[in-house]
Amino acid sequence: MKVYKARAPMRIGFFGGGTDVSPYAEEHGGKVLNCTINLFVRCMLRPCAASGITIRSLDLEEVSRQVTGQWDGRLALPQAVLDAVHGDQRMAAAHERRREGMPGVEVTMFSDVPPGSGLGSSSALVVSMLKLLYATYEAPSDPHTLAELAYQIERVDLGIPGGRQDQYSAAFGGMSVYHFGGPRVIVEPVLTDLGALLELESTLLLGYIGDRRLLSQHLMHDQVRRLTSGDTLRYHDETKAFVDQSVRLLRALRIDDFGRLLHDAWEVKKSFSPHISTPFVEDVYELARKHGAWGGKITGAGGGGFMVFACPFERRLELARVLTEAGVQLRPFSFTTHGVQVWSTEEAAVLEAQGYAQ
């Protein structure tokens, strides 16, 4: 019996974050530059002796066998994914065919980073699960379909506030500009040369500065409220303009100027809402600048999670030392050029040990 596994990458958002959120994206056109990294949400599906579908989250230490119609608690997201897939008649028919002789299945998942990271882990989970289920049911899936369905599940079905960049980066991968607001999202690859990606990567440090989960939904609602009331529209326009400027710098390999532009964009980003930065974030950022950082920013909506810092290569060790002493948990990473991936293996011995006979 086949066991299916999938992984979807998380991303560092560099420029344009917030312009992918409604209503700005639809009314003015959003534009975001990000790149995926080798931190993943990982999922596995295999037969099990228990009937029905079991959801198991290893990092949340949660197990649920209540799927259809039960979107609550910390497993609401994977429950909604399963319901969305089983609501597709084609997928439901395939599911019934593959269930012949199979008492039940178990979907196991975990993330390489804590929840509320600001790296797009929730969307990476949804995209990873969708790719896993499509592969299990032998149904075709393209990145656009996966990203749009993931957006529907998160933003519409579950009502989680946010934009579209996380779903698309998890599905497509690599360093790209995503254009939002038209009839179809346009994906524009920016750096495909490995040497250019490695050069940028060599100047960056990524550090965890604290949990933002308590702030995340309030923060997104506050940003949308301020946008619709009109006082932050120009800041969104400025943020979007940074995208084209940053792409020109990257393609010219002006990495130091790219890092300095991060500082300019961070100053504008903080104007979206007073809740984006915190006193601790400000202290850490000021410390980083004193020790050689060209610039930096929070990688998500704000309030906490991960920050990225850009600095000259020869200042990396010094900057790493002072950030660690300040309580920042640095996390090594590399850029990736692939989006979500899925594969299968045979685990007959494991299944027999679980009491399942093919």
C-alpha cells in the first residue's frame, strides 16, 4: 500500500506585502516580491486501522477524527481542507474507489517553525495537504489551482484575514513577483541564476523574535480598516513601488542597495498600523543597524514572528552574535527554487505493525 508525503515551502516576503490583501489588490492592483526557503510544512497520508479519517498534528500534539462540518479548535484548518476536497464530486468518487478494503486513513503533519511565524506556514499547510490529497486520489493539480483553492479555504471558508501571496509562493516556489488584481494572478520569476540567489542569501540573517498569534487577526483587521478609511492608501502605493525598484537592483546584483531598500520599505510598512512593530522589535532593529545591518523587516504582517536582516558578508558573525545576545533565535536557511512537492513510498512493514493488512 502506498504512503504519500508532501512538503510546501515557507517564504520570506521582501517587498509589497499588504498590497495582496483585499480590497487594495482588487481596486489598485497588488504586487509582491518574495522567495521560498528551505523551511517546510510536511504532511503524510497512509492507511490505518481506525475507520474514517484521522488528522494528527505532531507539533500541536492534537488528534481529531471529527472532520466534516467540525471547523473548530487548532485543527480547523486541516479539517476545512478535507471538507473542501471531499466536496469536489470528482475527488469524492476517487476517494470512494481508493477506500475499497481500506478501513481508514491517517493524515499526519508538522511544521518546521512555530505557528504565527510570519513565514506563511498556514498557507504552506493548506497547499501541502491539497497536493497530498490530489496525488493520493490521482487527480491532476496545477499551481494556480492549488493556490486559488488554498485562498478560498483560508480567506473565504474559514474567514482568516490575509492576502494571496502565501498560497502562491507555496505553490510556485522560487524568487518571484506576484501580480494580483487581474482575472488571473501573474507569476513573474525574478532570479533564476543560482549564483545570484546565493549572493543575496549570503547577506541575510533570519531570526525569530516572538509569537505573534495573539496579534495577527487584530493586526490584519486594523490594516484593512485604515486602508478603507483612506489614511494609509499612499503607504500601500509606496510599498508597491518598492517592488519594481528592488527587482531592478536584484537583476543588477546591487545587493547592498537591495538591503538598504529593505530599511526604506520597513519604515513605510510601519505606517500601515501602529501594531506592526513593538518596542522589542524596535530595540532589536536599532541594535542590528548599529552593528552593520543595511536594513531589515518583519517577514509577515507584523507584531512578531521572524525578522530578516541584510548586512555585508564580513559583518554577519558580529551581527549574529549581538542578535543572539538580545534574545533573537537565529535560524539558518537557504533559498529554494521549487514549490510544493509530493512523492510516494511503500511501507508495508509499517502498516503491518499498525495492525493493517492489505
